[in-house]
Amino acid sequence: MLLKLVPQDTNVPFVKMRKIAYVFSLLMVIASFGLYFSKGLNFGIDFKGGFLIEAHTEAPADLALIRGLTGGLGLGDVSIQTFGEDNQILIRIEQQEDMSLNEVVELVKTTLENGVNDTIRFERTESVGGVVSEELIQSGIMSVVLAVGAVLFYIWIRFEWQFGLGAVIALVHDVILTIGMFSITQLEFNLSIIAAILTIVGYSLNDTVVVYDRIRENLRKFRKKEMPELINHSLNETLARTVMTSLTTLLALVALFYFGGEAIHGFTAAMIWGVFVGTYSSVFIASPVLLWFELRREPDEQGADGKEYIPEQFR
């Protein structure tokens, strides 16, 4: 039913717009690198070390009051959020050079017990050290690199090497632009964002594979069509599916962004951005770049039985 809202016989000249898209993407990539090296990322406690304090209140927690109380303690970056129930609080405090975990916990505990008009219980305290943070950063980078490498191998085996390179170029483009988005917004960059980036890689790949499948089918179906025309025809054939998939995904993500709570705010923000850049790269990057690699059909051949020979990769 939803697919009927999108025209099925579109003829948008995506391939003709590829040069504009290339310039736009190049500028966005350069801007992302510039933002990363000038502003950096707002690393969360997962990556820069710090203290975690889990507390419970009897009634729903007044986060504004708790933020005000802890913000005046001079502890630097303090993040307050609920998880699970409204009375379950997770307090994140950046690493302190001159205070131990016990001293920080005692200071926060005394402040909240005196300032909050409710019974508050401290259930769990943890310290994330600098060494652990560095290991997490390395593991996060390695996970993204391995994911992109696995994509290259998968596409190469399933299609051809040209498709594999096209998919990887699009995925690297998406990851760089996502890093740039977090640099300019200064949203907290933590382990959940690494999970979001890996999810974006999967989402973008799914869109790209759908288009590549159609291109492969049309390579077999339209043997006399010029390659730019064939790619453009394939993009338009899958456009309705691409648009509706993106829209329905965005509906769920926007709802989570506004109503899902602070704990998943960064994750959903990354995913919303990822849907946009993933859809864009599948249409304007992954498919048009196939023209760079001189993707060609196998020449028509006749089998022993007189029937048309269809190469293995097009069957």
C-alpha cells in the first residue's frame, strides 16, 4: 500500500547528476576531516575514562535538579540519564586527576542526599581507566575496518570486483560523514555510536546490494543499452523501494529520538543521519562509480545447444 504513494515509472537522471554529487561529497568529506582535526570528537567516558555511578530513587528522578546539583561540584563533564525505569539514574563523571573513585562517590552521594527530596540509593560504582579507554578506541576502529573489509569480500564474491570497490567507496564515505556530523554537533561519542556506525554500514550495504542486484539483472536483460543508461534505469526501478524503506525506518528512528530517552539519544541521532547518507550514497555514489571501473557485459556467445550463453555472474 505504501509503495503506491511513490511513482513506479520514474525517470530521474541520477547518472547525469553524478558529477554534482561527486563534488558535493568531496566537499563534505574534506569538511568532515577539517572538523575532526580542528574540533575533534566529544568522547564519552567509555573512551576518555571516568567514573560511573548507578543510583535509584523511590519516585521518578528529577533529572534537572540532579544535573544542577552535580554540575556545581566542579567535576567537569557530568552526564545524567535514566535507564530502564524513571527512578534509575546513571551518573557519568569525567576522570579526576586529584580525586579517587571513593572520594568522588562520597561527594556526589552527600550532595544528592542533602539536595534531593527523596530517598536515593547508590547501587553500583565503576571506574574506567585511561588504558581501558585506549583499548576501546582501538577495538572500535578495528571493528569498523573489519566490517568494511568483510563487505568488500562479500560483494566481490557475490558480484564482481567493480561492485566491491563501489560498495566500499560508498561505505567509507558514509563513515567519514558520520564522524564529521559528530564533530560539528559535539554529541557524545561513545561505544553506542560505534554500534550505530556498524549498523549504518549494514543499512547502506543493504540498499546498495538491492541496486546492484537490479543492475546485474539488467546487464543480462538489456545487452544493447549503454552502461550509463542501464545504471540509471536500474536506479529508477529500485527508487520506490529505496524511498519507502528509508521513510519507514526514519519514522521509527524519529520516535526513538524524541521519546526513547537520553540513553539512546546519540545512537538514534547517528542512525537518522546514517539513513540519509546511506540512501544518498547508494544512489549517487555506489552505483555511478561503477562507470569508473569500466563495468562491461560479457560478449554474447552461443552454447553447444545453440542457446544464448549467460556468464556465471549474470545468472
